[in-house]
Amino acid sequence: MARKSNSHEEVPKQLENSDGTDVTIRRMEPGDQDKMLSFASRLPEEDLLFLRTDITDKQVVKQWAENIKNGQTVTLLAEVNGEIAAYASVHLEQARWTRRIGEIRINGGQRFRGRGLGRRLTAEIFELARTLGLKKLTAMMTPDQVAARAAFERLGFRVEAVLADWVEDRGGHVRDMLVMTHDLEGFTDQVVAHN
Ligand SMILES: CC(C)(COP(=O)(O)OP(=O)(O)OC[C@H]1O[C@@H](n2cnc3c(N)ncnc32)[C@H](O)[C@@H]1OP(=O)(O)O)[C@@H](O)C(=O)NCCC(=O)NCCS
């Protein structure tokens, strides 16, 4: 994906997608709630099944906007013709001992997938996370999300843990949770067992 303007550090950015369409990457603002609800309403049921929070719910998106206002969440939007094509968020941990860990959540509209938007947004989130002083990013999904796992592996994440029965999906089914991580600064995450 070619960059059309601005240096790496700045958003908004104008980019050209691999299919030639113009993409704008910018921070989500509290005023983007209706646009986000409209994006969520276009997601197919199989995607909604696995969302960490139900972003088709107005109250959930309102809380998201509150989290943006108070700095607990930073979200980047990729827009095509003024419509949200994809977003990526980093959610910051409040507890002191995990304050260097951020959780990435990323979602692309179906017709915009496989065109480099996920990679682009992830690169921007990595940059942002570093400026926020984060050392490690986590991504949570279920083992059923085979495509998302493959994409995250291509983006430099690896499976760090599988938590049994941690998820109850939108349909009420219990599933395991896959915790994938990416170290931002060559930060070691090797577990050394001490007897
Ligand atoms: C995961 C997701 C964000 C990827 O977005 P995308 O715009 O399609 O990603 P890109 O086109 O930038 O691809 C990124 C890399 O993943 C790979 N990839 C993408 N989709 C893939 C798939 N279905 N299977 C295998 N690899 C895949 C690409 O080949 C690319 O690697 P490369 O650049 O080394 O070739 C998108 O599939 C999505 O929104 N999934 C549903 C939401 C979700 O499950 N999110 C994860 C939980 S936070």
C-alpha cells in the first residue's frame, strides 16, 4: 500500500490501497459513534459471533467513545469514501503491574479484507503503542477463528496461551480463548521456571 502524504508518525494519513482506492487513516473521535454503528451493522453474523464486545449495541459504542475520551482506548479508523472500512484499537490496562501491556482489537469490513488494510493498521497501532510506552500487545480470539489467527501470525504475533472455557460467544456457546502476543521492543517473554 503506497503512502500518499505525511510522515509515519502522523495521522490523518492518505494512502492508496492495493486496488487503487484512496484510504484515510485517522483517529476515531467520540463523534464517530453513528459511523461505527453503521459499520457494525454491515458485519456478517459469523463476525459478530466472535467480537469481544457487541459493537452493534449503541451503549457499547457510547462506552467506547468514553474510553477514547479518557484515554483508556485509542482507535484508528481506515475510511474509504467517508465510510469505515476497518478499525484497529489498543486498549490500555489499568492495573499497575500490567500497565505495559495493551490489547489490540482489529476488524475489517468483509469487502475490504485481504488488501493490506489489516497490515497497515497494525503497523500504525505498533507505532502508537510504542509512543504510549507499551512493551507488549495481546490479541484475543478463539481457536475457531482460523483466518484471524493465520493473519495475526503473518503480522508477527504468536500464541502465548490457551485459556479453557473463557469465552461465551453471542450464541451462548462456551469456547476457549487464544491469547496471541507481539513484543514491541525485543522485550523478552520467555518464561524461566525457578524451582
Ligand atoms: C484479521 C483481519 C483484521 C485481517 O485484515 P486484512 O485487511 O484482511 O489483512 P491484510 O490484508 O492486511 O493481511 C495481513 C496479513 O495476514 C494474511 N491474511 C489475511 N487474511 C488471511 C487469511 N484468511 N488466511 C491466512 N492469512 C491471511 C495476509 O496474507 C497478510 O500477510 P502478508 O502481508 O504477509 O501476505 C480481518 O481478517 C478481520 O477483520 N477479521 C475478523 C475480525 C477478527 O477476527 N479480528 C481478530 C481479533 S482482534
